Amino acid sequence: MSLSLFRRLRGKSSPGFGLELLSIVIAIVLGFIVTEWRESRQEAKKSKAAIWRIAQEVELNRDAIDHMLPYYEKMLHQMDSLGGDSLEVSTDLVGWEGLNPIALQSSAYQLAIQTGLLSNIDFDRATAVSLYYAACDDYSTTSAYARQSLLLGQLESGHQYYTVLELFRQHCQVLKFLTHHLQEDYLPEVSALSPGE
């Protein structure tokens, strides 16, 4: 029915009708293309801002790890020197300040995941970011276990404290490696930019 209506309109219309119709169709198609292009640019801009925030978060975590790792190493070195389960960590270790787990930041990454912004960046970068934050989660799991053990009175011997500190040190070394890889290979150009650029 619509085809016959079109034929009737075409039959009664002026010779310029086809040209008008074609220009309307082209205008509509171009409108869709421009809208899609704008939306794509907005998404790319948001993804770039998310990566910038992740780069800042990785930098904060790196500073926290650089601050705490020497403490873990110093305590472990003293424990190695003193040895034994009879070690009283709070009195026998010079500079003992407790287990001191690091509160690693991950809110920028979580927000990027929830809003789907990581799906707009290249696969290798998204993989490297995900691996880094998986290592952060592993550290946080060990940290939660240590806190729970401490609260339940299950950390009693020097050997048990040594094990927890050694786990913290190993996590930190893995995170330092992944941080270096991430910053050198995937985040260098965004580290220097502001989120609006």
C-alpha cells in the first residue's frame, strides 16, 4: 500500500520531488552519523578520563608500597637474625609497628568497570590493568586474613607473624613489578595529562 501511495505522489509531483526526497534521506542519514560520532567521542573522552584516574590511583598505591616494603623487609631481617617461635615481636623487634597492611586504592578501577568504560580501551591495556588490580585483590585478601587472625588471637608465635609479613612482602614485590609494567607500557602518556585533555 505504501508503494502505491509513493507512486501516486510521484506521479502528481513536480520533477524536483525525487531530488527533495533524496536530500531529506541524506540529511537523516547524516544526522544519525553525526550523532553516533558525537556519542563515540564522548565515550572515548570518558574512557580517557577513567584511565587517567586509574593512573593516579596506581601512583598512590605505588607510593604506599614503596613506603611499607622497607618496613616489612626490616622486620623480616630482624626475625631472621633472632629466629624461633619464642620471639616476642612487640618487644624483641626494634621499630615494630604491627603488621601494617596497606590499604590499596581501587575505586577508580571499580567505577570504570561498573560504567563499562574499560570496554572502550584497547585489549592489551585493559588486560594489564585487570592483572594489576587482581594482584591488589590478592594482597587485600591476605590483609583481611591477617586482621581476622589477629582479632581472633590466632597470631601468637613469631613464626606466624613472620609468615604474614613474608606474604605481604611477596605481594608487594609482585605489585611493584606489575606497577612498573603498567606505568612503563600502558599508562605513561596519561600520567602526564589532566583528565580533560
